[in-house]
Amino acid sequence: MSDQDPSAPLPKGHEVIHGYLKTLDGSPGVYRMLDEQSRVLYVGKARNLRARVSNYARPTGHSQRIQRMIEQTTSMMFLTTKTETEALLLEQNLIKQLKPKYNVLLRDDKSFPSITVTDHEFPMIKKHRGAKQRKGTYFGPFASGGAVNRVLDQLQKGFLLRTCSDSDFQGRTRACLQYQIKRCSGPCVGNITREDYAQSVRDAQQFLSGKSTEIQKVLAAQMQAASDEMAFERAAALRDRIRALTQVQTAQGINPQTVAEADVIALHLEKGQACVQVFFIRANQNWGNKDFYPRVGEDVGAPEVMEAFLGQFYEHKDPARVILLSHGIENDDLMTQALSDKLGRRVEIAVPQRGEKAELVDGALRNARESLARKMAETATQAKLLRGLAAAFDLEAPPERIEVYDNSHIQGTNAVGGMIVAGPDGYMKNQYRKFNIKGEELVPGDDFGMMKEVLTRRFTRLLREDPDRSKGLWPDLLLIDGGAGQVSAVHEIMVAQGVTDIPMVGVAKGVDRDHGKEEFYRMGARPFALRHNDPVLYFIQRLRDEAHRFAIGTHRAKRAKSAMANPLDDVPGIGAARKRALLAHFGSAKAVTRANLADLKAVDGISEQLAEVIYAHFQPG
């Protein structure tokens, strides 16, 4: 039996780490350092686990960040791997999953959109985000959805490819508005031959592959030939196509001449903060850039930040054939091998010193430096506003996570709730959440009931997924759109959930419902207002307006989807051909829902058995 006092503090630091050296060998693997509450402080990889851990066991020679980490370590965990490359990949997976305090962490890791040309007799061109799932040809990545939308808009004008879904394409009996405004060639109704449409598809793919000059020369020759033949309408259409393609190239900015495919990644570090700029070069075209702000420490070096960024950034993304960096990394051989294995062909990682590649990196580095300067200025302003918010609402400290809630509906229909999140770095859009209101017993337009449902679902999930509040998902402040009634309703929910320590404030527009006359409500306190020119008031207004924008946008999307829904889609056994037959016979889906059994049996292609299924679906009982 141990004589150790269970209430005594656990041993920490170098001695604890030194004790693991007896059981470690020189295998590659991943290690985790844990504190006294078993929270992961740091995840690292090693070519030789024993050698790496022995470095931590030394009492001196560490940076301040590593020294603090060692002092908090009470235990370690190890996992050996077959190869060093496996250790590298496992390390980055664990970092993203566990979010350790002392690791460099990429906080924004959304997928990037691309353009896909589908595998179909008459292919459609559309935006795609996420993994490649269906057959087709993919072009990307693009830096943002807006960049894809701009290119798609011009490609529609230039090549007249369809953007409708396959089901719409098969069920259409007359050309849609896209054909009328000359943004589609109308293949759904036979207004273009299969051969001519296929040629348009090949031209679009060549353009996206970087062969824009050749296509424009061909189109220019065709336009001249049409003009010579006095086919002026066709010549004008070709002119419009050339103009549309030129606008795509103009929007893409400066395009490199000698770099066909590359990801250009530049890092700027300043005062414990970092900005990484990524430029996407595909088919000798600049397809946009995006900035990232990984979490770093005061004494983290550029090689460590760059290596951590590459590992986390490419976990779910395909790398380019060439990756151009502003700073080298320590384990470039391992990273090259890991990314080459992922892509299925050789990936080159380089830090160019001269030529066009170096110019591309310099441009990305300049953008990183300027973006970080703007971000630091915004962060300083945000910190001042959060301190003012804490003072206005008597909070113990400036909030790290503010959650703002709002509802949106039209007379109770298509009701949704929206939650936005803000913190020291501004809006945390990857934390936004939408709630489809499900309460069947709610009276239409019952805002109190809707808010109760939203908060109940939110905190039930929080209590289930993060009961000890260790994942940074719990708010420090709740802002509710509404007055005393809303605050009272939410307070009931919080008490029922056993959560009574989170400050909550209702924001109402006041008697005149004007900006600048907002009143603030808290449980057990009288309502109050801020000065009309108080920066904190403007800050709260922006938060509330963002919540309203998000909620109403979600509501409109739900309403549009509901309006476009076809009741025939829910009937089992009804495909595109039978749907088309029913619509042709009855004239509308609504008429089908009201048809009697005899009329349904009279439709060509509808068997007696299927007619009974349709009738029973719309006329139950």
C-alpha cells in the first residue's frame, strides 16, 4: 500500500519526465505531455523518442515557453509508429483534435471551393466544396466562394453551360430563364446538339486548364468568319464570349508565366502573432489568396510555425505539385514524403531565392505583413471594446466568447434560430450555429418559446459534449435579442439546466425602436441604457445586427428551399420520367396532390399499383 498522501500535489517537471527514459527506446513516434488534470499540454513527434524526451529532462537550455510547459507536466503518453512520416501525420491529427495549449494551432481550416464539370451526357458546371465524391473533372482550389462565383458567372456567359441539377434537366419541358438571358445554350430542350455542347465543354475545360489564349484566338477567328458571312448575330454572340473570358483573366490579376501549378505560402511573425498567406496558382493563373492566423507563442520560430501549418493545412486538402515557402522547415524530407504520398505523385517543397518564384513569395510575404498589421490594429480595438463591455455589464473580466442569439420567421413559418460568436479576434464564423425550430406545440410567432427551444438545445449539447468546460466552447456572456420577457424565458431554461453562472443581457431597441436608444435587461436589475455615442453601444449594435443578418439569411434559405420543393419528390417510386408524365397530364404538382384515383390511373406510364401509392400518399385515410 502506498504511503503517499492522496491530497498531496502530484510531482511535476524534469524529474517526472526523466523517469520515462527507462522504458523508451529509439523508435519514432508521438508523445503527449499532460498536466495534473490530465489535459494535454503539448503534442510532439520524434525520430527517436528516447532522445527527444531526454532533451526535456534537462533542467536548463529551454525557451520560456518550453520551460513553462515542462514545469506543468505531471505525466506523458507515447505512441510508437513504424516510420517517421507516420509520426508526422499522427502528430498533426492529434494537434487538431486535442488543441494543446503549447502547440502552434491552425484555427481556420475550412475546405476550399473548386469548379467541377460533371460526368454527364450534357455536363453541368458548378461550384464544389469538400472531398471529390462524384465522377467529373475538378479545377481548383479557389481562395473563396466569391472567386468561384465570379469565374462561374463569366464562364456561363462565355460557354453557355448548364448549371441546373440533373433532375431539373431531365424533367424540364421548356427552356428556363438562363436560356432566355443567354447564359445557357438550352440542351434540356434540344436547342443545341450533343456535339456542339461537348465542344463548349472542352473549350471551358481548356480555359480552366490555362489554355485561354488559344481559345480566344479560335473564337476571334470564328467571329471574323461569321462577320464575313454577314452572320452578325452569331458574331455578336462570339464577341460577348470573348469579352466574358477576358473579364475572368482581368479579375485574376497578375498571372505567372513560368509557374504552372504551385501553392505559395508566406509567413510573417511579429510580437507573438503570425499571419500566413496562401496563394493558389493553377494552370498559370492566380486563383486567389487567403490569410490565416495560427495560434503561436512569443518564442516560437518561423520553421516550427511553417511546419505545423503545412501539416495541419494539408490534412484534408490536396497539395500542389510545387509548394513555395518564405521560410524553410526542419523536417522538409518528412513533409515532402508525407505530401507526396497523399497526392500520389512527387511534391516539391522549395524556398526560392531568385526569379519569378521568388517574386511570387515576396508578394505573398508583403501581403502577410500588411494583413498582420491590420489584424493587430483590429485586435487592439477589439480588446478595448471587450474591456468596455465588461465594465458596462459588471463582468469579472473581458469576455473571451460572446454568444448572440436571434430568431427569424414569417408568422411562425420556416422558423429558425441563429447563434453567432465573437471574441478577442472578432467574429468566430466557424462557431456560428443555426437551429431549425422543431417545437410542434409552439404557437406561430411565439418568440419566447422559440428562444427557449434554441437555448435548451444549445446547453443540453454543451453539457453533454463539454461538461468540464475545458474545450473553450462555453460562453462568458449571452446577448439575447429582446427585453425583459426574453431574458426571463431564457433564465428559466438556464436554471433548469443547472447553468446559473453565465451573465446574460437582453438587448431591446427601446420605445422608439431606433438605433442609439437600446435598453439592456438583466435578471434582478433595472433596465439601463448607454450614451448614444458610446463605442461599446456601437459594438453591441454590430453584434446584434450580425446575429440578425445570420438568422434572417438562414430563414430565407429555408424558405426558398421550401418554396422550390416539389411534393412529388417525397412519393416513393416517382422518378424524373414519371414526374414529367404527371406534370404533363395534370399541369402542376398541386393538381396531382388533389387528383382522384381514376385520373391517376389514366396517366401514361403510371401503373395501377403506383397510382394507388400516389393517391394514398396525398389522401391518407
